[in-house]
Amino acid sequence: MSLVRAQHLSKTYRVGDIEVPAVRGVDFVIEPASFVAFVGPSGSGKSTLLNLIGCLDHPTSGTLTVLDADIATLDRRAAARFRGSHIGFVFQDFNLIPVLTVFENVEYPLRMVQEWPAAKRRAQVLRLLEAVGMADQADKRPDQISGGQKQRVAIARALVSQPKLVLADEPTANLDHDTAYRVLQLMKKMRDEFRTTFVFSTHDPKIMGEAESTFILEDGQLLSAAHHNAAEAAHA
């Protein structure tokens, strides 16, 4: 059963009296526990697709199903609940809260959306920090750690609520080559451990090379889709 399915999906924005098509009639399927990249130049529609999948925006037409939910039918409150329960986010600029510690940043989604008892929250946060190799940095603040470490914290935060889907918008853009590679390998390890699907919006050839499915976009249209055997190889 597919995790995400789009059929004739379109999104048009209105700027004054002008309609600007961002996504135009695309069809795609994303399978559970996969590593997927939307690729294309700026303005190709890849970030818009991530926003639609992440319930941050509504389609103009067509259908988009995420975990059996029809995204177009969710009102603002229902969309927020759905995001909090099922979707994690990783951003290129990390989006960590400067005044909170590493531990508190990872804990934040559990405090905001899910009513976890304090002891259960602590155990879950420590588990994720251990998994991403940041348990010994739990009491530091974001300005006290490196860019690569910040992205590790962001990955832990995205996974802390045990989502089925993590959306990553240019997650390696602010990292050097070696750090970006290590972060991608960490994401694959997390995918294998937690069976979470990772979906990327990217220009980065490193992500394209690691992706098991690659969707090439241009001017809001899907030009091609390539599917590789990396998942089967990883689990053989």
C-alpha cells in the first residue's frame, strides 16, 4: 500500500490578478520506508510539493492522499493535528530554537502536540539523541554546536514523535561535502531502524545518488521518474 499518492495534482497561487501555476497535473506514488527525492531548478515546484504533502498547503485541483488521508478535505486544525501525529520536518537552516538546549529542541514536538508523560518524553528524547550520536551534547544550545551537529539534532526532532514520513527541504544545503554525506548516511540508518519514509526537495547530487526514487520536475511538471534497487540491496 502506498504512503503518498498524487493524481493530476495541481497548485496555483494568485498574485494580484495573476494566477501562477506552481504544480501542474502531476502523478506519483511514494512507498513506505523509502528514500525519495524531488529534483529540479528553483521554481520547478519541488518545495510546493513538499508543502502539499506536509499539509502546509491545499491542492487547487487533483487528489493527494497521505497515509490514507485526503489532504484537500483537512481544515486548518485537522491539518495541524495530522502533521503533528504523522509527519516530521527537516530544514536546510535547521530551525532549532536558540534559547532551548539540544534536549529541549528535540522534546519540543512532544510538548506541543502529544500529551506524553514527562518520563516517557525524556526516555524517547534520549533514545533519539543516542541514535543520532548527540546524547553527550544534550545540555548545549544550538550556538554551541556545529552545523552537522545541528542537522543531527534536527533529524532527532523530526523523528521523536515516531512519524511515518519525514520531509526534508534542502537538508544538506548548509553543510560541507563530508558532513552532508554523513548526515545522509545517518538518515538512511534512521530509515532502516524506524521504517520512516524520507522525502527530499533538493539540488544536491549526493541526495540524488542516494535516493531510491527520483522525480525530476520543471515548470511545475513531472518530467521523469527513476526508481532504483537500493532498498532491496539494503535489505537483502
